[in-house]
Amino acid sequence: MERHDAPPRWDRKMQQRLARGEAAALGEFYDRFASLVHGLAHRVLDDERAADAVTREVFARVWENPEAYDPRQGPLRSWVATLTHRLAVQRLRRTETAALAEGGPGSTEELERKVRHASVAARADYIVTSMPAPLRAALELAYFERRDYRQTAADLGVTEDEARRRLRLGLQLLSTAHDVGPSGTPPEHGGGAR
């Protein structure tokens, strides 16, 4: 089972093990983050093979350069997500730019719009999967099951005030998905849920 709130101690220890070249550490790292990496890459690229390639590239970079992660900047999970996002956006730009150069449909403005849209969607996915389970459960009931805050409270077995609080906090976290820079990249290390 994936733990979303890995303690900073685990992050530092994992980085040290990777720096020592422990193959078992890379396996553990992969088990923990592969679905996150592939999911974010696929969300940006909307292409299974391209997402597979970005996933391989992310894990290769982590293996070759584990000291690039600075634990003081935030959790390892956020660093990996930022690295994945950056590499996926770079690949999307290369692919779309090549298509434009070959006379394909579109313009530079459309490319930038596509990159921004993919970035916001990928960041929103990351925020939802990273937020605490009580907030995620409240949002899922309210938006996917069309429950109001009273029904959400009853379904979760909490007070109506608590249901409103969870929905408000979840929406506040989700609203940060739009905090994507003009280059289509989120703020470095950790902007968003931890």
C-alpha cells in the first residue's frame, strides 16, 4: 500500500541508500512512486508509450543523480512529481513543436494552451491523490456522487460542520492546481498538498 505522507526520515534514508547504489532501494523507490510517475506523465502526454518513456527517464535520473533531491525543500514525493512533470512537459513541447515544424495543424499559442491545460490537470490529479483521505472522501462524495454537505456528513459519519470544513479545505487545496507558471511547470518542491 502506498503511503502518501512518507516521513522526512524515510526520504533522507532513501536518498542515502540510492546514493550508495543499493539496487534494493531503487526497487523500493519504484514500488512506492511508479504509479504516481506514470499517472502524471500520462495525464500530461495522453500517450501510453510516451508516459512509459518518461517513467523510465525519471527513474534513471533518480538512480544516476539521487543527490539532486534536497530534503530541506520538501518531501521526496513532491520532488519526484515535479521532476516527472518537468520531463513530461519537455517531451510534450518537443513532440508538438516537431509536429508544427512538419506543417501540422496548430500554432505556438495552441501548444502553450495545451501545455497549460495538461499541467493544471496533472497537478489537480496529484493534489487529489496526495490530500488526506478524509478530505478526498468528502470531495468524492460531493462531486462524483452528487451529495450535498448534509448527505456527505451522514455518509461519512461526521457532523455537518465537519463535512463543510473538509469540503472547504479540499477545495482550497484543489484550487492551487491553477498555480502553474507560464512555462507550464508548478512551483518547485511541494506547492500543493503534503
